[in-house]
Amino acid sequence: MGTNGPEIKVEKMMGVTICAIGRLRQRPEAVLVSDYITRFNKLGRQLGLGPANLIEVEDKTNSGISAETILLEKSIPKKSLICILDENGKALTSPNLASLFSNWRDNSNHNVTFLIGGADGIEQTLKEKADYAISLGKMVWPHSLARVMLAEQIYRSASILLKTPYHRE
């Protein structure tokens, strides 16, 4: 056992990307997302996960969901699993998400990309390309908070896998 939990032999790192429509700029949510991503990157290395990063894209022409879809598709790293955040996606527990990370990594995936659409969501054609669809619950959340919640759950997944005291059951 390592100081933070089980030692895991790391052969390859699996990157984690959050692609979102809109920019947080200097909002308080941006500080939180950055903090959780930084925390994840420290823990994730021990697990073969990371680095995690946030890609924000913006449709400055306000052309709608189709233009946003093009921007999101261009931001997805090559060889990436695609996981969309969608109100009709599967609601997971934190340990379920941690288990997904472990499985994705163990199946030699190069990267997992989480997509957060704009105000109108994600276009059906992109939904059909997704490998997974998850929900943050039945309530509707501002997209800036959805980023914070997702970043926290990504960090929490690493803490669960390393059995740190952060997650309590």
C-alpha cells in the first residue's frame, strides 16, 4: 500500500477532457473547476489517469446548436471515448463513475472526453456518436455549475480509487 492507498502499476496514462460551450472567464466557477482539475491531476497520476483539462468553445455568431456541435466535435481529442452530459443520461453514483474511470483506463483507452452543450443541449447527431450519456440528476443546472460538479466528480473518482478520506460512504 502507498501512502494514499493501493499502489497501481501505471503503464499508460488516460487523459481526461471536459469540452464545454461558453467561457467561464474570471467567474468564481472557473476557480473551482481549476482547483478540482489541479487536485485530480495530482492524484490521477498515481492511477494512470490524466492529465485532465478543460476546453471551452464559444459560438460568437450565435448560430445555434448546429454551430455549437461543430465546435464541440472539433475539440474532441483523437482516440477519445465520448461521454455527454445529458438530462436523459444515466444517473450514476460517485463510486459508479470511479468504476467507469477504472474500466476505461484498464481497457487501454487513450482519453475520455466529457461534453457539456450550450443552453439548447447537444444535437442528436452528436448524442448518437457518444459512447456514454450521464446525468447530474433530474434538476436543471446552470452550465457553469455543471462544469464545477463534473470536475469535482472527476476528482472524487480518483480519490475513491485511491481510497483517500475525501469520499465518505
